[in-house]
Amino acid sequence: MAYLTALENRAAALAGPDVLRSPWAPSAEDVKSLEQMHFDLEECLPQLGVDVRQTDARVRALERALRLSRHRLESLRAQQVRVARQAKVCKATAKAFIRRPPIEIMVMIFSLVLEPGTSFYGRELHSITATCSWWRSVALSAPSLWSTICLAWSSLHFDVRYPRAPNAALVRAQLKHSANAPLDVTVTMYNLRAGECAHAAYDGSWAAVREQSHRWRTADISWYCNSGWRNASVLALPMLERLTITDPHGKAIPCFADAPNLRTAIVEGFNQATCPQPWKLTTLTLDNVSPADAIPVLQQLSQTLQSLHIRPLYRDYTTASRSTSISFPELSILGFGSLKQCQAFCPLLTVPMLEKLSLEMSDFTAVTCNAAEHIVEMVRRSSASVMDLTICHLHAASSQCLLRLLKGLPTLEFLHLYADSGHELLDDQFFCALTPTTENLDCPLPNLVELAVTASIVYDPAGVDFATLHQMFNALRREDVVINGQLYPALEERSLTRNPNDDLFVAYDSDDDDEEYVPNPTDTDDETDYSMSISDDEDESQSDLEIFGAR
């Protein structure tokens, strides 16, 4: 290669385009040299042709290798993307039980969300079914999520708690997707006029729910007008277990007569004329019912009742005859919502199996101060052994009345006192009266083993703060004591609890200690929008039908 290059350079110096254009003529020696160079260059051409072909073949091979390398590079890059994506999927799948728990757990979570009772008007259910396809499939596969049906009417346009009328699309969807699951039905009317009551009575949603009465498990009915129940037939309620009904006019209760499995009833507006004969209740709560109206009902249900609670009466009434007597052979739980009701009913009741007694003292006055004597007399007359006593609104009572009641119930083992609006009675004198000593020979509650007190720190009187109360409470009956041959055992369990609502009212005018909230940039969620609601406008009725899957 070097020889050929040198030869090429010598030939270029002797012969070239410039030499040919010039008038110069080569000498004989130059001609001889040029001919020799021509001969030598001609001899080199075959070898150069071979080298060119070999080099060209090598170039083509390199170009092919480059194309293959570029293709492999593209394949490797695509594979890199796929592997990275698969790695993320594997990591997410390994933690999928956190993001997507089993359907059973999802149903339990949704059930807790859909638990607000009478405020259940479909907004939460709508949000769940419209959030994503997974949530929707879970909701549609769980009939129990659709089994709580609330029908509510209101004449107030501005009241967000109550819709003006039930959402027909939601009701149809609930009846469809609940399949054969037992239904929990709530019917509420709020501030309706007479004409609106009549319109609600003949509403198509209410008619559709009534047709499924054989699936009702619980019913909460608040119906304040005659419309809707006049000339109504008796509902078939083979599965009904619990009934809560407000029926001032006494028109609705007879429609629930065919309920052989009904065991719990909470009734307002109850009397002998409206009480269905076939009922065999075990739990009854009477609200705003006078003794004259309640006595015939209690006589009818006395053989099966195991729990009875009588709430306050918010109107004047005439007491029943004291010659009337009702015996409850199975009644073990009895509660009075006021001392006035206690005075009216205790002289009439005989409860030999009574074990739990609850009493609210919010209406304690000079007129009702003898309610303790009525309770003690009822217990003695019945030869009952009351073991559990709960007293609410303790702030309204007097210490003398409370101690007379405790002394008249020597069999008590569990005492629960709710002084959440003031604990003036829980002073040193009260705890001294419960402490057995040689100076206190007539100490009440010789069998007490558990004492629970709920007190407020907001309504503390000047002399007894919560810390002092806590100290006296912990010092009560720490050891077994024998007084005049009577054993007073030490308390096995004691509980002093603050009123949970205290935190809402302590120093409510001061915000000096409040720290300003600084939002974290990571707190935002820009990918998900949960602000979905159901509209009652006619333009969106078809959209509601599609959302809830009702056709």
C-alpha cells in the first residue's frame, strides 16, 4: 500500500492536467519514466479491485450488523418498559388486599356507611355505585345494601334533611336489587299539610313498598294524618320483628295486626282500641301514653312481656284506678322515662321477676319526690330482687330521695349513675352514706359489686370538682367490711367516666391554643371526584334510572 502511494505521488508530479495544458514537452528520459509508471500502475489495478471488493463486502456486513443492533436496541427498550410496568403490577398485586379487600369486607364497610337510619335517602348509595365499576359491582352483588328503604315527604323546600318526596328511581332499584333480602322500612312525614298527606298516601313508591310487606323485617312509621290508613287492609307481615310507630290518630296500628313474629314495639298513640289482639310482644316501649290508655294494653300483653319502658307523657291525663292491678310473670326489665309516670304506674304493677330497673329523674319536683317510695313498695309487693339500677339525670334529684331509693333495694349488685348535667349529689355526704362503718350501721347496698358513674366537668359545682370526685370514688369500698354481722364486699368493678360531650363545650369561647392548619400538598386528590348527588328534577330522572340500574 505504501509503494503504491509513493508511485502514485511520483506519477502525479510528472503527469497531470496542468502539464497537459502547458507547452512543455517531456524529454526522452521523462517519456521512458512515464511509460514505466504507466506499466507499474496498470499492474496495481487488479489488486486494488480485489481490495475494493473485500472492503465493500466488509462495509455491507457492518451496515447489516448496525441495522440488527438498532433493531435489537429498540426491542430492548420496549422490553425495558414492559418489565418496569410488570414490576409495578407485581408490587401492586402484592398489596392488592389493602386497596381491594374481599367482597364480604367491602359489604361490611358499605353497610356502615349506609347506616344513618332515617337520613338514608340514597345519596350515600348513589355515591358508592357511581364511584367506580368495582364498587358498583360489589354493591349490586349485595342485596343487603339495598334493603334499607326510606320514604320521606316534606313541605319545606329549604330543609336539606328531608327531600320533598321519595326518589322513585331509587325505591324501584332497591326493591329490585335487594332480591329476597329482608327489608328495613322507614316512612317519615315532616311538616306536611292535609292535602300533601293525602298525596303522600297514594304515592306510587309507598304502594310498591307496601306490596313487599311480606319482606319487612323492621318498620319505623311516623304518620301524622288519617290519610293513607283509612280503609286500608291489614298488611301481611310474616317476617316483621321490630315496629316503631307514631300514630296519634290510631289508624295505622291495626294494619300491623298480622305480624306473628313481632316481638319489639315502640309505639306512640297506643290504646286498647288500636292494640292488635294477635300480638305477643316481649319488648314494649310506650311513648306519650296515659295510664288510662296503657293499662288495658298492658293487661293484654302482660303474659309475654319481658321488657317494658314507659316514656314521659307530654300532656295532662287522668290516672287509672288504683284498684287495677297488672301482673307480669316474665318481666325482667322495667324503665320509666319520668317520675310522674313512675308514680302513676308503680302502684298498679306486680313484677316478681324484675331484675333491671331504669329511672330518669329530670322531672323531680316537690310533687314527684315520693316516687322512690312507690318504686320500693312495688318491689316489696312483688317480692322481686332488683339487681341492676340505672338512674339518669341525677342532677335534678335530691340526695334524700336517692338514698331512700337505694335503701329500699338491698339486693342491688350493679348501680349506674348518669350525672352528665351536674354531679352536685355526688358529694362527700353521699359517699359517706355508702361507706359501711360503725357510725353508719344503716348503710345501703350490702350486695353492691359494681358502680359506674358518668359525670360532667362542665357543670362542676363550686365545692366538688372532678378531681375530688375521682378521689372519693376510688376510696369507696376498697376492702370487705363486716358491720353487725352483715358483709359489705369490696367493689369488684368501678368506672368513673367523663361525659363525652364535655370536649365540645370546655372553653368554647377561646381559640388561643388552636393551631392554624397548613394543608399538605400531598393531601389533595385531583384524580377522583366524589361530589355526586341525586337530583329530583325531571330532567335527571332518566339519569337516575340508569345509575341505579332500574328499568
